[in-house]
Amino acid sequence: MTDAVDIRILEAISADARATLAQLSDKVGLSVSAVQTRLRKLESTGVITGYRPVVDPEALGKPLAAFIEITPLDPGQPDDAPERLSHLSEIEACHSVAGDSAYMLFVRVASPRDLEALIRDIRLAASVNTRTTIVLQTFFENRPIAPGGPRD
């Protein structure tokens, strides 16, 4: 169970995962060893599951982002689309959703032609219909998670 101090630590590392223990200590008002102990506990209990870099997709040659909703061609087919699509590295996220679609995919590719090829690959691999929405501009993403919960 997290308390207000843990939440302040989580907010601080969500904003800057590369913050040193000393910097975190200053932000939350605990000793370095106390912050380190709390971080280890948050990691061991699964509250913190990892630390990842934030990468610029355009710098990697993938400026085109899209959301692709998928729906099975046959409602009676096995619900195994995530497994059938896991080999497609352009798919950054796969979410099970409520509504008309079964899953919402978030993808990044280099060009419209690559998006067209990916949609074809998705349809073939998972036996699904697709509905695609291209992202024109992203105002924010990868925002620090606001853990909520108790505060001082």
C-alpha cells in the first residue's frame, strides 16, 4: 500500500526517471537511504515495473502514427488477435476496448505506403476488419502518471 510519500516519489520519477536518489531525497524530504528503501519496495511489489527512455519516433524514421480498430471477420473465431499480431513491431500498443471494435491498436510507420502494408498484414494475420484513424498532431503523450491517493 502506498502512502503520501510514496506518491510523491512516484510523481517525481514519473517526471524524471533518471533523477538521482539525492534529487529524489530533496524533492520528497527523506534521506537518500529512505528513498532507496521505498523505491526498492515499490519495485518489488510491482508498483514500479521498469524505467524506459522516451524516444522521438520521427528521429527513428517513423513520423506517421495511427489508431487502428480491429473487429473479427467471424464473431465466433477465437479471441486471439493480440497473439496473432505480436510479431508486427510497428504495433506499439494493443488495447482491448468496449464498443463495436474488439481491440484498438496504436501504430507508428514511416509512410502512408507502410501504413497500407501494415493494415494488410494485420487483416491477414488476425482475420479482422479494420478502421484506421491517422494522427495529424500529438499535443502530449507519455505524460507522467498522477498516482492519486493520499496527500499530506
